[in-house]
Amino acid sequence: MRLILTTAALAPILFTQGRRVKKTMVRLPEPEGQRSGHVGEGRELSVLILGDSAAAGVGVGTQQDALAGQLIGRLSKQYHVAWQLEATSGHTTQQVIAHINGIKAQAFDVVITSVGVNDVTKLMSENKWIALQEQLIAQIKQQFEPKLLLMTSVPPMQHFSGLPQPLRWHLGLYAKHMNDRLAKLLKGHSNVKQIVWPLGEGQRDIPLAEDGFHPS
């Protein structure tokens, strides 16, 4: 209720600031590089990464420096990793679900998702968002049968320096509500875990890309 009332009260300011940000923010491209492959030695491990610009690696120059490259690079020291990246900048949860429908059904040991920022910027209601997360989980389990599903929390948008105040504060509040609801949802799923941002007490910033919007 507090979130709804706050949104209503700030609506004129948020709308104006949101339009200005869309016009002025630097548009960073998705990094170049491979989006699937096999690497490493050891026990077989298959990994699928799904999501938005954070999963796609926006903010760095190559996939090797992005989430997929860094993660697979570390895993390959202990495993023979078969990996696949399916992510597109700007995708909402609904668009990720639609994209999944076009991916060949196959089993993966681990599936990692990164969604939420583009839902928050559209001021999607909590109830609709959590319903979409339930749909996303069901779709992933049905199509990819993962032994472990890792869902990244919505980033702490109150630290996105590329956003003006009070828009930055408000989106951060939105993100917190979404993450709290996600945590409650996942209590009913034994093989689904939430990746929580490791923020220190009183922390006021996080490493960001040059646009001040994409986490480093």
C-alpha cells in the first residue's frame, strides 16, 4: 500500500524524470563474443543463463568480461562446462518467458536468471510481477529440468547514479519490494535460490558501468 501511495504522489515527477532519462542516457551495446560453448575439464556441468541486459553483459566490451564469461571461466577450473547464454538488453520478464519458448527443450544442471529492472522501470505491480516469476519458474522447470535454478535479485536501483532523485530512490524502493516478495515465493521451491546483492550496512554506491545504470 505504501508503494502504491508513494507512486501516486510522485507520479508527475517520476514521469517527467523517466522521459528525460530515456532521452539522455548513454545507450551501451551488448558485448561481442561467444554465447555458447564447451570449456574446461572434469565432471560434466551444463549451464544456461537467461535474462536482460545484465545477463547479456551490457557495460563491458566482450562476453569474456561479462557475467557469462566470468562465471564459466571460474567453473571451468573444476568442471567441463557446456554453457549457453540467452539474454537480450531491455527484456522484461514477460519477454524472457516468450524467448524461452523459442529455445530447444533440453536438460541443464544449472539455470541462472536475471530479470526485474525493466519491469521496475515500467512500475509493474508487485502482484503481477510475482505472478510472472511463478510463470517463469514453471516454464524453466518444464523445459530445462534444472537441478538448481538461481534467480538474481533486482539490483539496488537506489544506487544507480545515472538516475536522478527522487526517481532513483523510488525505483530502489520498488526493487526492494520485488525482492522481498521473491524471497517469500522461493521458500516453496527447494531447488530454486535467490542471489542476493552483498551490500554492506550504510553502503551508498556500487560499481557501475559508464552509463550509471548497469551494474559492473
